[in-house]
Amino acid sequence: MLILALLCLLLVPYLMLAVIGTAWPELALEPQVRGRVSLALVFMFTASGHFAKGRPMSDMLPSWVRGRLQIVYATGALEIAGAIGLLVPHVYRLAGMCLIAFLVAVFPANIYAAVKRVDFGGHAEGPAYLWARAPLQLVLVAWTYWFAVR
């Protein structure tokens, strides 16, 4: 369910901004800008989880990793910085490259958590949610590349 919500958060603002631009041409945004706005919303939403569910998220890292909660908070801050960067004309490309690197860097934690069946914050989907995050991350990498980097 959360995966579907994230996909909606990615697609609905993009489409809504397109409709607004059609109805009011003076408010029209280029597709690249619409894509970055919707991606920024996704990263702001996911970043909020790092702070609201920091302790459960820290369980996604192996126990031998020191400062797990601090890492979760730091990665949340990085997501916020990346989201803001996507909206700044002179840095959106760099922000996109950094967010792709971020998604690649956190991918092993998602796989670890899925393999270890970490009960991630009591999500009703349980570990299945963590397995579903893998393809979602691929979608986010592709979206980021398409709208922010290329």
C-alpha cells in the first residue's frame, strides 16, 4: 500500500501540474520541472519517515553498524537536501546525481532488511514491503535520471 502511495505521489503531482499548465498556460511548467517537483515531494515524504520512524528504520542496518540511528537521521537530512536541490535551477543536475548515488548506497540496507525479515516499523505489509522497495528504487533512479540528470 505504501509503495502505491509513493507511486501516486510521484505521478499525480506531475499530471496535475500538466493539467494546470493546459488550463492556465501562464502557469505551465516544462515536463522536466514537473518531474523534479514530483520527485522532490517523494523525497520529502520518505525523508519524514527517517525522523518519524527513525528507531524502526535503524533496524534495517546490521547490528554491527555503529550509530545506526544517527545514520538514519543523516540519510533523512540528505533526502531533504536532495529534494530541495531538485528545485534549484543551478544545482538540480548535481542533486539528481547525488540522489541516484544515495539510492544505490541505501539499496544494500533494503536488501539486508528484507532478507532478515526486519519488521520495519509495523508496516502491515511486513517484509514484503521491503522487497517491493527494490523495484521502486529502480523507478526512482530512472525518474531521477530522466528528469534531473540527462
